[in-house]
Amino acid sequence: MPTERTVRLECGMAVNVVCVLGTRLTVDLYSCAPLKAYEYSIKSSSGVNTEILGKNEKLRNTLSLGEILAISGKAPSQEVDDQKVSVWYYEKGSDSPKEKASFLLTFVEISLDVDADRDGVVEKNNPNKEIDGSVFVKMPLASTSMTECNEIP
């Protein structure tokens, strides 16, 4: 299960959020809904995964207590706020939205990869590291013996 962070949606405005890839944002859709809201719909950019937890997502969903939207990114953002998720709230029997709320998202990738051989390129699969979190540098055996080393005064 990915790491989760709960964020609050604000009707009538866009909320800027920075999210680390591999984590999931969760949003309580019911608590931020305007009065008399009966249904909602969700639209997102192509670089965003959205899911209504415990429910099959339809074009328009009936709003109910405990309705949770999960948001995650597919790839790192190219620019700040380049991804978007919008939620429209509707009154019963209405085809036009009563209120809109949205997230402007920036997805970042955190990596411990480095330019280990100092050639200007960061390699994800450098042979001088292990993926399990421990870093090991593979070095050739020294050709000199201890007696050949200079002493430090």
C-alpha cells in the first residue's frame, strides 16, 4: 500500500499541491461539498490516476458520507502545476454544476541516485550500488602492500 497524505479540497478555488511519486493523496469529497450537493463528477489530466475508494467510478456519482478520492501521479511533472484534478458538485436533478473545486498538482520524484563515476550522467542502475538501500562501492584490490605506503608524519 502506498504512503498516503490527506489533503483538503476547497470549493471555488484551486489548491496547489506537491506530491511525491509513489505516494497517494486522499480527499474526503463529502466534507468539502457545498450545501445541497447531491452528485459529483471528476475530471483529471492524463498524468494523474484517480480512484473513488470502495466504489466503481462513473461519469457522475451520488455523494455519500465517507466518499474518498485517491490521487496519484504517473510520472514526474515537467513544470510546476502541470497536472490537474477537478471536482464538480451538482444539486439533485441539475445538469449544470453548482460548485467546482480543483487541485493543481506537481509530481516530484525523489531519488538517491548519484553521478557515481562523475561523468555528468546520473545512472539509475550503476554497478557501484545496491538497490536494497545499502550502498556498496566495488573497488579493485590495491596492488600495493602496507609497507609500500608512505607514512603520514
